[in-house]
Amino acid sequence: MKLSSSLFSVPGIRTLRANLRRPISSSPKVSLPSAIKLKTPIFLRPLQFSASLSDLKKWHKWAKGMALSVGSTFVDLDNGPDSTLLFRELNWFMEDSIEDHSLISQLGVQNNPENVRLRASLDELYTLWKQRIEERRPFQYIVGCEHWRDLVLSVQEGVLIPRPETEFIVDLVEDALSSNGELAEGLWADLGTGSGAIAIGIGRILGASGRVIATDLSPVAVAVASFNVQRYGLQGMIEVREGSWFEPLKDVEGKLAGIVSNPPYIPSDDISGLQAEVGRHEPRLALDGGISGMNDLLHIINGAASKLKPKGFFAFETNGQKQCKFLKDYMESSYPGIFCNFNIVSDFAGVERFVTGFRQ
Amino acid sequence: MSTTTPFLIKSIHLLHKISITSNNFFKASSLSISTPIPSARSSSAITWSRQNLVLHIGGGGGGGGGMLYCSNYSSSAGEVRAADYLKLSDQELMRQCEMDTFKASGPGGQHRNKRESAVRIKHLPTGVIAQAVEDRSQHMNRASALARLRTQLALKVRNKVDLDSYSPPLELLRILPPASTIRGSECGPQIGPKNPKFVLGMQALLDLIFSVEGSVSEAAKLLGLSTGALSRLILSDDSLRMAVNELRASKGMKPLK
């Protein structure tokens, strides 16, 4: 398999331009190389700004006041974050932006005349926190990253923020690998990869000849996922391809050792009631699964029947118990003798979240 | 090896009547599996949700849910040395635990963007609990909670020590300062409190100090150290100092400072 080369420059510059090149082996459609503006997460930016400790403390006091004023308003409105959660986010925000964020908590007995070094200007810190509170812009888009398993993944508008529930898919794959070691050396697909989270999580547990193809319809997701793959040095193992679900996978019919996906699964009618951080800011493309929420899951299952090789593994994330049960029943009745060893697995909150199983 | 029954110091009361045989352990854990998961009705309420971490082990076995459990963990028939818990790998230790996580109301998953990724781990054989909330991912909270559980196990689970034939285990020798007359060069450089292996030595040290009923000078003699040198070692770690001082207070002795 030929892996597409990545054309990213060194991270650290404020914005990165990525020329997206479609790998030769993928879909016949040829798109012109597009330029996606990648935002560098705050924690990766150089310490090129500074502020006096007193100005920074003024900002911190203001930001805490903003968070405090929220109280339980957002919780009551749409089950959004409360002040406690926003305080925690504020601490993480400082962790990412300030060279030595412990300075802030040291209530200045001795007046430190020195400036504190920052990865974003003080003005930007004000603007960003205002967006967090007033526009409900997700914290992860504010700092440009999300901590997921032991990874720190770059995210930005246009890419779904990987959820803590989804972390578990990697554990499920790990279990599958321990039950059948051959899978670790095979070819895997992460469909609708978004930030590349699952693909990278899996890439790190596969064997030396294991490979992952991560697909996404969104050019922004492809750019962000490629950036993340590169940052973890997995460009030799994970190939990111642009296209819908299996469309960029025509060359691997019946060859996949495993398929994993966290496709959009929210029923269309539920989209308008979502928490503002999600509904107003995250890409609908990554959330809306049609009337039943299962349009994409069903499409993926239908494809998996022919793409998986015998004994291949699958794990799909769903909206919960109802979808899990429906999908398992569907696979059993529509593909008798094709799939086997089904499991419905709960997430850490006790919601039946994943359907897993094997190709016969 | 006959006097090695693990027991819990008095302030830790959970489950301490369960002797650790595979059979009893099975009962205890089945109980936890059948505990219904509490669900939050009000939109602001947060409750804990429980799940046993071994549920997915041996995946692909069909019949989802919680019943895959016990057969994966049944090898520990008879009495277990408490110190042995700390020698288990993370995965093995997790198999003896149940994990509680914040369960928020609503469907979760893609619906939700809230970093309430607190993890609470309960070690079933001993009832010792540890938790973590401050990390930014579920995975890291789990790792932090597990590291804390190891510390808690070292602090709270005691092995009896036979003082007449006492010889300190290697884990303990490793945390002793080079001044110790019984510490051979094979122990390598002294392991400090920041090293994850410190908890193993700490547990053995507490076993000894409990056996000599809190007397630092007695313990120091057995370790080839001056009383002052052992005091300094105890004071070098907050949790160790607190455990020793709690014991000394219960015996009417002055705290180490």
C-alpha cells in the first residue's frame, strides 16, 4: 500500500497551511489541492508574549468572575457546564497558555517585578474566555486541543471534539488483538476519523506491520487528522484519505482486519436541543445521523460485510441501548452467518454504547 | 509465610470481614455487578455509575453485559499476601477493582461536551478506594486513580511480620538511605518517594513499624539505621509520615516532626 506523504511544515508557527493531496490509490474523483488553514493549539505555540503578573491576575480575577456569574444557568438551559466545571477549564486554559501558571495562585506577597511569559497575548486570553462564556464556544476549540486517552489531539472548528466515551474503543480493539494476534499485523479502517483520535489510538497498539486507513468526508478533518498523525510520528502507519465512509477504500475489498467507527448517530430531531457547545459549534456532519440516527451506522454495517476479511473485528459507537440492540438484530437477521460473537458494551457512564463483533 | 494474613487497620472498615478466597471474592464481585446503576433524574444531578472493569476482557465471547467476570479471576485461592497486590500489573490490579465514574444525566456520547471525567476505583478484596478528577482525559484519570490506589493499599493494608526472624525484603532495602548497615550494594541507588516503586518499600516499612507498635528506634535497629536516619526517611513522604504518626498517636506516642 502506498501511503500518502504529508506536506506539513514544522508546528509552532501560528497557522499552518496544508496542501491536501489525494493518494493515488484512492477514489477516482480528482479534487484540486485545497488549502486548509490549520490553527496551532495554544500549548504548541512559542512563548512569544508576556504580561505583568498583576495584569495577569487581573485577567484571572475577571475570568473567574465570568465563570462564577454562569452559576447553573447553562445547566438549566441545556445541561451545559456549571461554574465548577468552568473553573476547572479555566485552570486548564492557564496550563496551556502561561509558562508558569502556578504564579497566579501565589497571592502576590512579594511583588514579582518580572513579566510572565505567555503563548497567547493577554488580549487574546480575554477574547477567548469571553467566547467561552458568552458564545458557549467549546473549551477544546478555545485551546485548540483535547486530551484523549494519553494523547493530546489538535482540534478546531469543523472537526468533532473526540469524546471521553470513545476512548474505550481503543480498549475494545486491544482486547480483540489479544484474542487474535494476527489482527495486530493487519489493515484497519477508522471511518469518519475526525481528529484522527481512534486511528492514532489504534495505531499505537498495532504490531509493526499493522496499518490504519482513516477516512473522512470533511477536508478540515482530513487536515487535522493528518496533523495529529504526524505529531505522533505515525505517518508511516496511518494513512488519512478524504472521502465518504468506504468510498476511498475500494482497493481493500475483503482485506480489512478491523473496522472501527464513531459515525454521526444523533437523530435529526434531537439536534436542535443539543447543548450549545455541541449544537452551535460542532460540525453537524459529524453529529446528525438522520431521522433514526442510524443512517450512517447502517451504511457502515452493510459495507463491513464485504470489506472485512474472515475473523476481522468491528467496533461501532452508537447513541445508546436502542441503537445497539437494533444494530445487533439487524446484523443477525440481514447477514446470517456473516457476523458473529456480538457484544454490546457499556461506556463508563453505564450507557450501552458500543456494538462489537467479528466476521465469520 | 504462615503469619502473612492481610488485615486492615481499624479506620478502614469496608469489606474487611471478607477473607480473600476466590469463592468469597466471587460473591463480593457478583454483588457489585448486580447493583443497579443509579440514574440522575434532575438535569443538574450527578451520580456515580458503577462498572466492573473486567467486563470487556475476553471480548467476542457473546452475551454482552456483566457476566463474563469471575472466571478471569479465580486463581487466587487461599490467602493472599497484601503486599502482593502491589506487585500486580495495572491490568491485574484493575481486575480486582470496580470503577465508578461520574454518571451525568442524558444520553452522553456525541450529545455532550463536559469534562466530568472523574474516576473512583474500589479495590474489592480490601475495600480501599482511590479517585482522581483533575486530569483532562478519562484514561489519565484512571491511571492517576490507579497510582493513588497503590499508595492507599501500601498505607492501609498490613502484613504481619515475624520479628524474631526478620529480614527486610528487597523493596524495603531499596528505599533505605545508603547509611544503612544492612543495605548491600546490590540494592542500587536509593529509591525516593517520587519513584513509583517507592510504595512497595513503603508498605514493607509500615508493616515493620506496625509490628514494633510504632517504635522508630526498634524499627531502625532492624534496618541497620540510626533512629534519626529512619525518622528522616519517614518524614520524606507526607503520606508515610501521616500513617506513622496516626499509629503513634493511637499508642499515645509523640508524633515525628
